[in-house]
Amino acid sequence: MDKLHDKTVGFVGTGATAVQAIPHLAQWAKKVIVFQRTPSSVDVRGNSVTDLTWWKTMIQEKGPGWQRGCMENFNSFISNDPQVPDVNLVDDAWTRLQTFSALIGSRSSLQPQYLTQMKRLDLRRQERIHHRVEATVTDPATAELLKPWYPSWCKRPCFSDNFLAAFNRPNVSLIDTKGKGVQTVSDRGIVVDGTEYDLDTIIFGTGYSVGSNANVEHVPVIGRGNQTLQQKLGQDGMASLHGIMTFGFPNLFFPAPYQAGATASQVYLLDQLAIHVAYILSRKQTGATQ
């Protein structure tokens, strides 16, 4: 990145990618211009070095596979489980984000007033996030633009200890597009609301398309009757058994968050779905299913 020392870098986006990349770009580039559509909710990351004594104790006391207990514990807190354990084994900003359960679901979410309760609870968190922005970003105008204005579950929550502070550097500036995004990319750079910004290079941190499991045109998946998965889902919409199988494709498993349980930890989700797939395969081998 030392080759950026004489370059002006345009970064499109202020989401999860930006939170990770911009602090490093700010250290190396001559100038960084950040183009924002919607501000992110950026909480404390607070990573710490793993305590080796604790690590050895967990292995000795819990034995192989003890990590599953941590994942279960994490999921209980992030899902706002009414039977949440007494000890928060992970104890990070994610596990203190109870209101994320409004998106991924909870045993308590069946209550009629659950969403109202979550909105009320989330206001406290958003106030704390706003105060953090104000306390970190020295320019009041920039700080105001970096404050999220929506509930925590409406956009992926972010966690960083150096993203907000990057905007205090003289070589970093923020261009807010008022929710409209950039207007166009020109020969010289990026145009926003009629103003052109000269750039040497552009980085697009604009996310990715979730789409459906059928959006793999270069890898056709063909089922019964020579029907492709893309054709089936395009015709019937997404329909699956627990988010891992769909009718007409008997030997195809696609563990994913589509029509399945959801949580903030994709590792935990895929682990659970893999166990489910293994169970189905074991039942088919014994002739218990058709």
C-alpha cells in the first residue's frame, strides 16, 4: 500500500468493507475521499489477545468440541433467548445487541408487542452509538453525517475501534450522497450531485448480491426432467425443505440462510445445517425416508 502515497483514492461505501479498509487506506494514501449512501452503526470492536491459560483450561475441562458450547452460548444471547445462560462466554458487542433478534427471530418474537419492545430498547443503543460518533469525530458536520438513523437490524451492524477516528485525519474526507449513491463514474473520477471528484483509483465497497441459489449460470444444476435449478426457482419461487433441499433435485443439498434458521454467526448456521444434511443422509441409507 506504500504505492498509494501520492494517490487520491475514492472509496464508495461506508459499510462492513469500508469499516475494515478505510483506516488502512488513510494511513498510506495521499488523500481518501469516502462516498456514503447510508451511514453504518459502528460499535466498539474490542478484540483482545486470547488468554492461553483460559484456552488450555477449556480444552482440559471441556474436551474436544468445546467450541460448540461457545457457539450455542453466543446464539442464545444474539437471539435474545428468554432462557439465556447466566454466563456470557463470548461477551462482545454482538452478544449485547439483543435487538438484532428482530431480524433473525427469537422465541420471544411470537409476542404481539415484541417489535415495539425491540424498537424501544434499540433507541438506547442508537443513542450510545451517536454519542460515540460525537466523542470520536472532531468535525461536528462530519460526525452528524456518520450517525445511523435507523434501527440496528436494518443494516449490518459494524464493529471497529479505528474507523470513525480515520475521519479526523486531514487526508480523509466524507461526501454524503443523501441516500442516492454516486451519480456516475467519469474519465477523471466520480460525479455526485453534479460535482466531479478527481481520483487516481476507485475502490467499490458496495456489497454483493445475495440473489438465490440459482444465480450460478456458469454452473448449471440439472434435476429431474432436465429442469435446471434456475428454471425451477424462477418459475415457482424459492421453495425448500428447511433451506437445504428442493423438490425435483433429490441428490442436491445447498446449506444456506435461505428459508432456514438465521443467526449472526454463519459458521454456526452452516454447522447446524450440515448436521441436518447428515441426518437426512443417514435416514435415507437405512430406508427410513423415500
